[in-house]
Amino acid sequence: ALGESSAVSSRPANSTMLLHSARTLYDDGVLLRNGLSLHKLAPGGFAGMTQTNADRLGVGDGDTVSVNGVNLPVRVDDSLQDGVVHVPFNQPGVPSVGAGLNVDVQVVREGDES
């Protein structure tokens, strides 16, 4: 329900979150991929989450999490809702994290990245 935080506050370091995947102005589309100056404007992949969720996972900006098996840097964004992870759609060099609503978010510790 709106305003409740008990479900979020009990999240472990590895968590199931709701996926928000949306296009950005610049992505890995054919026109941009082949454009000499525009392809550099794509933001790349990241896992956006609120500071509250980042704190509960024990991560901060630039740390790495795995979203459904895809390693991405964390970007703290308090415009999102708690319990939501934002992964931009169609970014260069980033495989799909899937189309499901719920995704696994796991902390990747140094030395675990492969």
C-alpha cells in the first residue's frame, strides 16, 4: 500500500525488485550506433535505485550489482520509488536483463566480477 515501507525495510543484501526499463534519448539504435558523433551520447547501462535501496544493499554510486545476471554499476536516483531498479533499455554493450516485472538484484563484491 502507498506509504508502507515495511516490505522494503526487510530487504536482504540480495533482493527481488521491480524492473523499470525504458528507452533513453540516446541508445544503441541503428542510426546512433553508426553516427560518428552521436553514438558516444548513449549513457550506457546502469542500475538506478534510490539511496534507501542502495543503503539496504550496502552499495553506493559506482559499485556493481547484478540484475538478472547482468553486472551493472549503481547510479543512485531518488526520483525512483523504493523497491524499483531502473535499467535503461538498448544500451551499447549491455545484454537484456529480461522482460519480467520482477528481477533479482545481487551485490557483486570485488573479485566476484567476471
